[in-house]
Amino acid sequence: MSYDLVVIGTGPGGYVCAIRAAQLGMKVAVVEKRKTHGGTCLNVGCIPSKALLHASEMFDLAGHDFANLGIVVGKPKLDFAALMKHKTDTVDANVSGVGFLLKKNKVESFTGHGSIKAAGKVDVTGEDGKVTTLETKNIVIATGSDIATPPGVDVAFDEKIIVSSTGALSLDKVPAKMIVIGAGVIGLEMGSVWRRLGAEVVVVEYLDRILPGMDNEVAKQFQRILEKQGFAFNLSSKVTKVEKKGKGGAVTFAPVAGGDSVTLEADVVLVATGRRPYTDNLGLEGAGVAMERGRVIIDNHFATNVAGIYAIGDVVRGPMLAHKAEDEGVAVAEILAGQHGHVNYDVIPGVVYTQPEIAAIGKTEEELKAAGIAYKSGKFPFTANGRARAMRHTEGFVKVLADATTDRVLGVHIIGIGAGELIAECAVLMEFGGSAEDLARTCHAHPTVSEAVKEAAMAVDKRQIHM
């Protein structure tokens, strides 16, 4: 069997790459070790977590905020089985949708573990051990990432008491107490789900702040908000041991600066200390593909050092984000077709799907200061936005950072209701090299929370109207 392109992995990067290549006239095959397409994102990541985040948010609102809107429903009762069915149904619909799209675009699918035998050859090993060899002009590695554990700590996951993000999506009941190791996006999102459903949530983080890499002002305000919601934080704390204890788990940690160790016990321990590129048993070493710190090395056209082998997504440099992988998948398919595929890495939004949401794009203030770039900042709070008041979601703000000389927008940071949607117009603006003035003079519908984005852009020149 011979193809123009074989893609190993059908997560967001892989399946999008395959479909775009097929649209461009190539004969394409995909190799997927799971029995379902969609990778971590659709099966045990982005999609199921958002289903639980939405359901838990509705449960929390019904129990704590509906009365303020004049809606009297009494104390809500949690139907845990129905909540989990909502998650499963959401996953199934998305996964089957990917399968349909691959078939629609005449992409052939092979189930099994894919490995590169040599440039132009991919072995697919099925569950029965049978090996099928695919011959191809080009190979794209899109195998995504796997869970990472704290350095130097032995973690034995059983996905019931000591859990990764995968296990945290499929608990059989709401834990009375959960310890979350890691104050990044995954830890805070999953912690939010179980906190809303009734768990006591304690976070242990090595750094002295939450959400590393995000705007510091946003992170500080968000920590205060989460503490009001019931989160407890142990920052600047190094985990030294994770173990089962009794019917639950225990985490031992000590201050990074030195001091006595503390051991906390909980029903469930969630280890959410990031992810690592998944390149296990792909045959990369034998094929001569260059690696660095577990990542596949690529050039500006996604090519590895071996002719005909390319890589995208979490296995290469850049943020581990599904939409980044999708854009890279489209770009490499277009490059293989002789076009000029390109990804603008300066304009890739990141979102934390808690409540309130956080969304960011471009540079933070800390990055601009470190680079010595002169900038102006405009900020507008949701407390001064009419629609946000009407919805009782006044926490947070929008911050626009613009070049002090050219006024070109260099970064936007939002914490507040619907931040993940609001960041889209900022991405479009920045993709076209727009200025704060362009955004300030663009008419926004009233009343909408998007007006806060416009006012923040106006505030760059200190001419905001509503504060």
C-alpha cells in the first residue's frame, strides 16, 4: 500500500493535517493506536473536561446564584451518573465526527501502534501483533503528548486515588477532599470541576505563583478569586512523595527555600504537573530523526533532519495547544502540496476554562520588560461593563498592551466572563498588525461584554469613557 502521506496520530494536529492534505489531492492514510480518533484532546482532554466544567458550573450557579436572579429552585441535587453521561455523550459525538470527516475526505485509517521503519516506510502493529507496512512519500509525526510527573518523585497512578488528568475525568464519585499537584491550566480546571461539585480542593505548586507563563497581574487576581471560591494554595512547595495511604492518598512536600516537610491526606490526589512529548517506540532513533529534550527537532517548514519526515503539535517546539497543532497540520499539508503554509506563533491564544475564564495572546508585561520593549497599557474592569453587571459576572478585566511608538497591539490579557470568546477579535486584529487605535475605533454592539475590550484599547491612550 503506497501513499503520498502517512500521518501517525489522529489528534487535532494529525487528523486536520490528513484532511487538508486529502483536500489538496493527496492519497492519505492515518495511523492511530486508539480505537477512536481525536487523540488526547477529544478522548481524555479538552472535550471531556469542558463538558464537566460546563455541567459543574451550572450546578454551582443553581446552588449559589439563581436566587439572586429571582429563580427559586431549592437546593440542587447532583445526578452523578447523568453528569458523567453528558461527558461521555459529548466525547462520543466529537470522536465519531472526526471518523466521519476522515471517511468523507477518503483518508484511510489504520488502527495500531505506528513506528517509522525508515524514511518512506511506516509499520503498523495491531493488537494481534500483525504488522502492516505502509509505503509513503512523506510521513508526519503527530503523536501528541503524555502526562509528566514531578521530577524525582515516583508516582504510581491507579487512576482512582492517585490520578492523572485522565483519571480525574472519570472518578466514580465526588471526593470529599482532593489534592492537586500543579497550579497550571489542567490542575486549576479539574480542581474547579470537583470543587464546584462539593470537594475540598488543596493545590500544591513548586513556583511562587499560579499559572506560570501568564500575565502576573492576571494570575494574582485569579488566585484571589479562587481562594474566595474555596481553593487553598501551598505555593513555593516542592513535592517529595506521593503515595496511597489508607483508603486515600497522601502528598508530602516542603518549602522550596527549606524547612520542615508537611504531609497532607485526601481521598484523591491529582498529579497535574504538565505534559511531555510522546515519542515512545516510534522508531525515531533508528530512522535517524534528531531529538532534543524529548522533542523532535524541526526547521521552519516542519521538516526533520530526515528527508520526507515531518513533525507537528506537542512533539515539537512551541505551546502544547490543540489549535496550535491544527494550524501546523494545515501548514505542513500545504507545504507538501507546494504551497506556502505558515503559522504565526506570535498570535496563538491560550485559554483557561475556569470561571471566570482567562484568555491571553501575544506578550505579557513581564516579557516586554525583559525584552526592553517600550509599551503602553490600557486596562478596563468588568465592574464598569453594563452587560457583565446584568449577568452578575463583574470579576476581572481586559488589558491591552501596545507598542509605545507604533501603537501596534503586542498582547491582550483577559480575565472575566467569556474571555475565551473575547480573545478571538484580538487575534484577528494582531494577525493583521492592528493598533490599539484600530480596536478603539471599531464599533462594538451595546450592551455586550466585548465593549470592555474596546474600552481597554481606548485606555491605552487614557481616553476610556466608562470609568
